[in-house]
Amino acid sequence: MASKFILIVSFAKLLKPAEVGVYGLMVQWVNSCVMLAGMQFFLFSTRSLAGSSPDKQPAMVRDQFVYHGILYLIAMPLFLIIFFRGWLPWEIIGWFYVLVICEHISYELQRILASFGMAVKSNVIHTVRTGAWVYVAVPLMFVAAAFRHINTVWMLWFVASFTSVLMSVYMLRGRGWSAALMQPINWAWIKSGVRVAMYYVPVTAT
């Protein structure tokens, strides 16, 4: 919360009003599209992971990301509506898609860490993704006028989000992932998760 407050106050001083507006819209659309990219599947998967033995967890994580991959094929083209309707400018479409993907993967990995009993590491990932980059962005933009541009914001946001993904992958190493890839996809488990998640999507959307 402190990071977001510092960010908005600083951007109001350092960026053009139009850029501050685009940043606010970008945050809202990225957050909404991250939710759509996940369709609240984590509400089912986190409980399943927490209640499963360690030897079964890697395959379940693989199946979860198979489901998300299918959703990406459907949702990502639909997100173009945001730009066709003029809700975001076309010049930031690349940043939009990169940020949606990185943010969503980071969110899911953060929840997986928590399901594996690594709550502290999960919170570290959350901090890196949502707050730490602000303390780089603001001083940099205050000191160097060349960086007082909205592209600096997108770049640092992406770096923080991507770093959180790499950190999560490192924290989850050594859990038998290669063996999980050799197992057949559990479509029944995925379908059960979809049925559970569908009850929560309308509530979350409102």
C-alpha cells in the first residue's frame, strides 16, 4: 500500500497527466485480464495441492498450467477488444500482453508456494512483484530526467514481475518436475477444477 501511494504521488509530479491516466488504466486492465487468464482456478488447485502428497503435487501443477495454456489461446485474442475499443492505446499493446502473462504466472506460482507450505517465500515473491520496483523507479525518475517517461514504468514493472517468476521457479526446484512431465494429463482433475472455479468467477467479476 505504501509503494502504491508513493508511486501515484510521484507519478503525478514526474509524468504528464495523460501518462498518469494511461498508467491507471493499464493497472486496472492488467489486473482484470490476469483474473480472466486464471478464471479463479487457484481456488480449487491450492486446496488440492495442500492436501496432496509431495509426489503427486508436481503433476497437479503441470495440469494446472496446461489448463491456463488452453485459456491463453482463448483469452489472449479476446483482449484485443481493449485496444479496438480505444480503452488502451495501441502503442502499449506489447507491454500489455507481456505484463498480463508475467503477472499471471507470478500470481499462480506465488499461490503454489503457499500451497507447498512456503508462506514466507510466497510473501517475498508478492513484495518483489508489487512493491519493490517502486523504490527503484521513483528515485531513478527524480534523478535522471531522461527516465521520466511512461516506458520506464513499463520496463521496471516487467523486470520486477519477470524477476518474481524466476525467483519462484528457483524456490520450487528439486521437486520431481521432470518425472511429472512424463505422466499423462489428468483431464478429470482439470474438469473438476473448472466446475468449482466457475461458481466464483461471476462473484469476482463484480
